[in-house]
Amino acid sequence: MQKLIAGNWKMNGRLGDLDAVAAIAGAASAYPSVDTALCLPATLIAPAAARVPGYAIGAQDCHMAVSGAHTGCLSGAMLKEAGASLTIVGHSERRAAQGESDADVRAKALAARAEDLSVIVCVGETEAERDAGEAEMVVLAQLAASLPDEAASDWLSVAYEPVWAIGTGRIPSTEDVAAMHGAIRAALQARFGDDGAAMRILYGGSMNGDNAASLLAVPNVDGGLIGGASLSAEKFLPIVAAAAAAN
Ligand code: PEP
């Protein structure tokens, strides 16, 4: 399975940072065996898509409605029109700060799909849940309720992102990553059959150029969702290179 390395710029990046987008897109083309993408703040989607035509520019959220009284929100059609080809939904920062439920995430994934956007659905446990021995139960419950029945490998990827690993510099052991990704794979296959074996499962949480090779070598780790280390070509490209080497 071709690995996907997707950057999540979160609320970072202004017009002056389009040079970094161009540098990443240009350098990533040297690794045709790896799919790469950058999920940018909404204000940068159109200018980035114009600056790097053909490169996969994504959003970080997509509202479930087509239009209407949803102040401050953006629909799939708006994101598509701006030049996005994919979107993240259900990032833990949005689940926590915006109170997004699994049902919301499922509806958002379907709304994005209706506009032909690819979707990365995020799941992950908190530190308290891991300490309580509930990590797998929590993640599998989120997965079951966040994925629509229509999910298919040609448009949907799952990102396993332990909340306690995001932006902290801490990562789970490769054994724990293997166990969680294996459990997610089994759940996907049980629900979606053969296509569940083909759905990409990304790891996210403090992945960087130093730890990418070992994380991407774990069975069922089909790529990465990268926050802090996606903001510059210097930090992002070593992860893409590690994915190419792991293919
Ligand atoms: C993320 O927010 O999706 C993420 C993985 O962030 P970081 O790489 O900075 O931990």
C-alpha cells in the first residue's frame, strides 16, 4: 500500500508561508512512491492551490451541512471550490474544543465525500484512558461511530492519534502502535471486508524525522499525520523520505 504523509498546519501559516508550501510540494515530487498532502488553514487553501497546481491541498474540517445558518463554518463545496482535494475530520483538538461528537464526525466525512473530497478521520485516546487500560476500547468505539457505512479505501483514511502524543514530543512504543493499528485493521476488515484491508491507517502524534522510520516500519502503519514537523520542508521531507524507504 502506498504510504500517505499528510501535514496538518493547524492555525499556522499566512500568505508569506506559501514559499514553504511550494518548497514542500516541489521536494515531495522526488518521492513518487509516497502520497503527500498539506492540510492548511482555510485562508491558505485557494492561494496554495494556485501556487502549487496539482499538489494535494487539504482542509482541517468540513461542515456537515451543504449551506445555511452556520456562522464561521465552511461546506465541502466551498472547500472544493477553493482548491482542496481532501480534508481532515474529527481531529482531537476539534473534538475537545468544539465538542464534536462521533456522529458529527461521521456526518462531516459523508459531506466531504459528497463533494469528492478525500477524508482523513482522526481517532485517539487520552492519557487518562490509556492509563486506565481503556485505549483500545475507546479508539474502536470512536472508529465504529465515526466512520460512515459508505467508507471505502479510495477516499477514506483513518488517523490514529493518541491525544497525549500530539504536540508533546512523546510517542507510544512501537509495540503499542502495532497493537492499536492491528486492532484498527481487524475492525476495518470485520466491517468492510477486503476493502478494510486496503484502507490506510495513519499514525499521528509527534512524528518527526528522527522517529518516522521506526514508526512507519510498524505493520499497518500506512503513513503519518504530521503537525509541527509539517511546517517546513526541512522538517517534513525527512518523514517523506522515511516513508519512501519503508515502502
Ligand atoms: C496533529 O495535530 O495531527 C499532530 C500529529 O500534531 P504533532 O505532529 O505536532 O504532534
